[in-house]
Amino acid sequence: MRKIERQNDDIVVALSDDDIDLIITSLRETLEALEDWEFETRTGFKRGEIERFLEQVQSLAKHDT
């Protein structure tokens, strides 16, 4: 992973295929391993937020050519 630049509240980074795989795998495992009652406390995010973010990452990975 390499930081490219910072734009206001956004950080632009370059990710390798391995970086993307790590993010996807980690998010999937988090979604599977944590119960609903503990999810937000342990992650700081609602389950739906993580599910949407995972979908976005997967979509970017699929469309990257």
C-alpha cells in the first residue's frame, strides 16, 4: 500500500491485488465471526456499513483491468 495524496478528508492510496484480497478476506471474516449484539461495539461500525463497504471494495476489484 502506498499513499498517493491527501485531498481534504480523503486519502488517496494505491493498493496491490494482495492488499485488496487482505481487506476483502478480513471484512468477510469479521462479518461471519461477530454476533449482531457485539458487532458495533467491537468494530465501531454497524454491520450494514461494513457490508456496503465490502461490496464497494469487491466491485472495484472486479472492474480493475
